[in-house]
Amino acid sequence: MITIILSLALTITACRGKVENTEEVKTGDTHTQGETSKYGGIYESYIGSDFNTLDPAFATAALDGEIVSLLYDALVRFDIDGKIVPGLAKSWELPDDKTLVFDLVDNAKFHNGNKVTAHDIKYSFERVLDPDVASPRTWVFDKIMGAKDFMEGTAEEVTGIEVIDDYKIKITLEEPFAPFLSMMGMPAAHIVDKNEIEKYSDQNDYALKPVGTGPYAFVEFKPGDRFVVKANEEYFAGRPFLDGINYRVIKDNSTAIAEFEAGNLDALSIPSVEIDRFANNSEYKPYIINNNTFWNYYIGTMNDKAPFDNKNLRQAVHYAINREAILNAVIPNTSVASHGPIPPGLDGYRSDITSYSYNPEKAKEILLEEGYSKENPLKVKFYHAESASNVALLEPVQAMLNEVGFKVELVSMEWNAYRAAVRQGEPDLFYLSWGADYPDAENYLYPLFHSTMTNGGGNETRYSNPEVDALLELSHKTQDYKERIKLYQQIEDIVIEDSPRIWMYLSRNWTVYKPKVQGVQIYRIFNADKKLDIWLDK
């Protein structure tokens, strides 16, 4: 059966193979920023779809978060290695395990010229918690003292957010929460100007007319066409090298390739089917960067309804899928098999975790015990966002599941409709990914597996396990870092056993740049790159 499936996969992917010696296919010396750095020029880029919002309170998708980081700032941000570095806060201290005091820079301005003060920090955080705003990211701040009273309408302010003076703010938590400082770099923690928000009776009108503090300021957005930003000449951390960035909306990979080869784009995210061609072309090879990411792709099972409220059936899905064979056949250069939620590169990752090995006989045995077989299959609907690459990956998965006693119907949907359907709990199975909002293994555990994180919080599988909830809550209070890592690993072991998600792979990106593009830096946290390093050799 696997031979048939792999033949199908190879046909879909035009019989491509792995690129050899990929460690040599990296950026050349021309991508090293040096003394010849120059200001000026428009960087011609593209995005694969329209974003949903440019309002930090609602930025939950990766693309939204990437753009928010260009237009706004948070108290802290992340460097290329994912370490916490100053943002609007030039320094901070932790007087005790529940208190953080931030000293702000005094030269930050919103794009409208208004100065940024501690009052803007308090307003922005309370806005996310305001029930009338209905942000899906209240969990970023709900551990602050008084947050719950404010959300319930019994308090007019969050008592744990205290403005000391214009450039100093104190945040007090209800109880110790070790990852809180990292979370202050998330998109939801980026700072907005109350004056701009209150211009609009409907906050959705602000969402596409953003005014932040970031290195780039909004110019225009034409849905389905383009998104344009310009350099913030008065950026408090120093003006970016670029004069601006033009993002075209290009949904089709072949169009993006043609535009890059015609010289109309300065960079191209190389589709997996084209990696061989670009990597083996002497014209492009010196200007290719490939890197592993924190994006962890998975198949989700809907845990709060039949059939996948049954752990045995969730495990059967795990056993039925030969992920290595599928990845090698379908996306050999852009994936590394994943066996658990914590990705390599974060403390807590264990290379010896192998999760579930491919064992179709075990899958058949489980299904038979539950009353199902190829003759009497278990019918399930498997939702995914419409794209040729998703079909290429999921058709072999469908075939493998059907072989052991499932009858899988693949349902392709437009992205926004698909995300809404998943959040409403419609599918039995679905295909998504998760990337780090902040560089802590907790980000791959609490949002995904705590029972309160459904309905937009990250727990799209609607998984609930009281033991996991308790361990996650204990990890938040554990200041000893090594002990916290042990708790993370204990939690990971339980959720792997429970199988709410079938981990498939970690992505690997390949990007080719025009020779004039200099200073490229690869940030593993998707919302960390503020495009301050890149410049054009004109």
C-alpha cells in the first residue's frame, strides 16, 4: 500500500528529490552588513494573502503578527536568537517574583507625532482585556492583578498596571508567572495610541488604518493588490535603512516566481517544487538562505465530540500515518519530521522522543476493537485550507487512513472560512501549524493544551485533561528554570500519549534574494523581524 501512496505523492510533486549538501546552500558574503550600509530604496516584497487585521489586539495569525511588528513596538522584543532585548522599555527589574518594573525610553513617538508614555502602555493592555473590545488574546494579560475584576466589569481599571510616572510602569501579577516577560513581546502586547482608536466608532475601522510607533508607518492597503509602508524617519531606535516596503498580494506561486525572475520582486520564498531548480542554478545559489523554523505542522483531532473524544481512535490516526515516507516524497527539502510539541531550538526539546512509529497493523487492531474495519469504516471529515501543497500532503495521509479502517473525506476551504470552521468545532480532523509568539516552550504547551484556551486561544482541538491543566499552572509558578523545564517535558509526555494532535513536521524555509539585497537576518520568532537590518546596494 505504501508503494502505491508514494507513487501518488511522487506524481503530485513531479518526481523531485532531495537537494544534496543543503548545508552549503546558504547566504553568500553579499548578505553581510558592513561599513558600506546605505540608506534608501524601496524593498519590493509580497505576501501570499491579505492579512486579517493590523490591530495588535486581534493579531492572531502569523502574517498579521509579522506586519504588526513593523508598525508597532512592545515593551520588549526578540533578537535573532530569540533572546529578550529592550523595546519601548530600555530596562526593567523584578523586585520579587510577581512584580516587573519597566523604565521606558523617552524619545518614542507614534507616527502621528504623539509621545509614548506609560499611560499608553496601561491603555493598550487594558484595551486587550476590555470585554467590549472582545480581543481573543486576553490570556496574555489575564494574570495581572485585578485583570479578572476588570474583565468582569467590577473594576474600572486593572489595579496591577500602575503608572509610576510618564516613563515608568509597574506590573504586578496575581501570582508568579515565569514566562510573563517573554509574553510582553507578543503582537497583542504592542502599543496603540488611544487618540487614534477613539477616532472610530467601530474599532474594525481602525484595524486597517494603523498608527503605531514602529520603524515603518502605514501608507496604503488595497485588498487583493498591495500593502505599502514607509520608513519612520523619527524611529526611536534609529531609522531603518529602507525608505519603504511595497508588499504585493500574490497568491499564486507561479506568479511570484515569474515576478522574481523578471526582476519585479527582491526576494522569493521558494516553493518546494522549485527548490532543486533554484539551488542548482549558479545564478541564484549564492543568494539562497535556508533555515529551520519553529513552525510545527500537525493534524488536529476534535476532542470534544465523537469519534475523537476517544483517545484510542486518536492514537489509531497516529499509528496509521507514515510521516517520514510522506515527507520524503512530498516535501523533502522543506520539512523535518516532528514527534512532539516542543521544537528543537527551545529549552525542553528532547531529540530522543519518537512519538508513534508507523504501525498500520496496530491502527487496524485499535479500530477493530472499536467496531470499525475497511468493510465497516469510520467516516470522518478532514478539513484543510485550499492549496495544491496541502492536497499533495494530505492525499497520501487520506490513503493511509483509509487503508486501516477510516473513510476520510477531504474538505478544502478558503482560509478565513476554514479558520472559522475549525474554531467552531466543525471538522473531525484538520490540518494547521503553530509557531512561537515568544521563545519559551510554554508557548507550545499552555495555549495549545490548557482547557481554557479554546475559542481562539490556541487549543483548537478542544483538548481537556485536568492533570495537564494542573501541571501547566504549576509550571507558571515555578521560578527555578530547570524545574520548569522538567514540568514542560512531563506535560509533553502526557499530551503525546493523549494524541490530541498528530505532529507531522517542522518547516524549513528557502528564500532567494536579489544580489542587491544586503544585511539579511533570519529571525526564528515570526514577529521579531522589524526589517531594521536589511538594506539595498543600489
